[in-house]
Amino acid sequence: NAGVTQTPKFQVLKTGQSMTLQCAQDMNHEYMSWYRQDPGMGLRLIHYSVGAGITDQGEVPNGYNVSRSTTEDFPLRLLSAAPSQTSVYFCASSPRTVNTEAFFGQGTRLTVV
Amino acid sequence: KNQVEQSPQSLIILEGKNCTLQCNYTVSPFSNLRWYKQDTGRGPVSLTIMTFSENTKSNGRYTATLDADTKQSSLHITASQLSDSASYICVVSAGRGSTLGRLYFGRGTQLTVWP
């Protein structure tokens, strides 16, 4: 069972570069979301999607774009990387019903220099 | 404002001892409360999930309690093991409308178990 798969696991970018973090799930979950985790802070929601074709902003959306063309995939795009975006990024998925489990990917550690 | 606060921020205990971690929340409307374990360099993994009507749930040596009236939860770890060293995160799920399914995270309690 693949669950939630994130790629890459590690990435170093130069300031101003763009890139896409990939997230895929094989559980047919409607709800997918992206979080960033910084030292001493809880996971913060960047963007989320409640189904294919529907996305919305979370707490810290600036500098990031998302799209949801299929149920399975939810890529996160950094438009012009900044050192403040150095963080660990997690993708999660769950059925869009209450009291169900959320599954997390293994994370992508991004460093912007 | 929807918030989840955890205490203590960090905790060191000796192997075999018990400990209790605390979580207070203000998320409304409430759907459920979850405790996750996050090992260093890994994604969070669920330990327990409790709904409004549940006040205790166990998963092996982990026992979570929920007081929905006071909006408090605790996670009790019995007979700690070295492998329990991790960050324990309290997560509250919103329960209605546009926020249905949205998760609110605490900052976690970093537990270290020493031999």
C-alpha cells in the first residue's frame, strides 16, 4: 500500500528559482492538504483541496500555488523561492467525512539559499 | 480564533516510567481530537482519534482522554520505552461547513526517554 507519496525527499533551491513538490495518494481520498513545519511551531496549513478542481487557501498561502486536476495528485508549486520558505513540507489526505484518519506523507525537506 | 495548545513543550523521562501530556483547544465547531506521534524526519502517525462522545481511548500503552466541556485532552504513556522518544502532536478537527475536516495542530511535546 503506497498511501501518500511525496517527492522529492530533499531539495536545495537558489533564491528566485521555482519548483513543484509532488504529492500523490492511492486511497481515493477527497481531502488533500499541504503543511509546512518549522522548528518550534506546529504544522501550518498552506493550501487544501476538498476534491478535484477545488482548492482553497490555508493559513500561510503566500508564495505557493496548488492545483487539483485529479483526485490522486495535489502538487505544490513555489513560484519564486525565498529563504523564508526553507522548511519541511508535508502532504496529507483523508476522506472528507468526520472522524476519519488523515494520512501524511514522509515530508520534503526544502532549503532555499 | 481556533487554537491548540500543548504542554509541556519538552519532557525527559527514564525508561519504564509513565508520563502525561496535555492539550487545550478552542476549535469550534469541534469534530474530533487526535494524537499523533512524529518521529524525527518522518511524517506524523496517528495514535488515537476521539469524538465528542468519547472520553477515553487506548492504543496499547497510549491512553488518551477528552473532556469536551473544558476542551482539554491528555495523552498518558505507560511503561515508557526508548522508542517512545518522539514529538507528540495534538490535532483538533473542525466539524462543520467550509471548515469540515480542516485540522488544527498544536506545536507538539518533544518526549525524550533515557535508558
